[in-house]
Amino acid sequence: MKQIVNTNNAPAPIGPYSQAVIANGFLFLSGQVAINPETGDLNISSIPEETHQVMRNIKAVLLEASYTFDDVIKTTIFLSDMDLFAAVNEVYGSYFEKDFPARETVAVKGLPKGVNVEISMTAFKK
């Protein structure tokens, strides 16, 4: 059985998908980009601010599902250019305290709405 998770505190899906789905204690979060949920505008003034917006959106979905960053077990980071890795990594790392999740980071040809960063996560709670 699955449970759909949606919150107004993160951007509404721009296609046929949910913000997140819970199944058997796993929370699968769809990729988030730097859309400000209050305005619907992209927040891409700088790579650090873009990354913070992505992480704030993820946090909102986690909270709606009653999960936290401590529950995250796997992350995928998509970048428009690997030269952004250090700046994104610094911001991303500030959202975790210990026992970091598994992760991969890849550069891709293009991301939705021309953004530089998209992050998806999987979390787990018993």
C-alpha cells in the first residue's frame, strides 16, 4: 500500500507525479528544484541560494510526511555542470549532522526549467 504526500510548502508538481510517496516505511521524494512555493518563481540568484531553496523544498516535503533529514538514506544530486559540485556540496552538507546518506552526483545535459540543481531523496522510518 502506498500513501501520496503533497504539501503547499513545496512547489506543486509540474507533471504527472507526486511530491513524495510512502511505501512500507520508505519515503521516495521526487526531484526538487529551486522554485519558491510562495511565489512560483525560480530562486536561482546564486548556486548557494539555489541549493538552499531546493533543500528547503525537500525539508517541507519531509516534514509533511513526518520525516527528517536524519531519516534520509539515499540522495541523488543532478547538476548542470560538475564545476558547481563544491558550492552545492557545501550547502547540501549543512542540512545533515551525522550518519550521512548514500549519494551520487551526476552532471546532466539539461534540467527542468533550466535550473542548475535538482535533488531527489529516499528516506526510511520503521
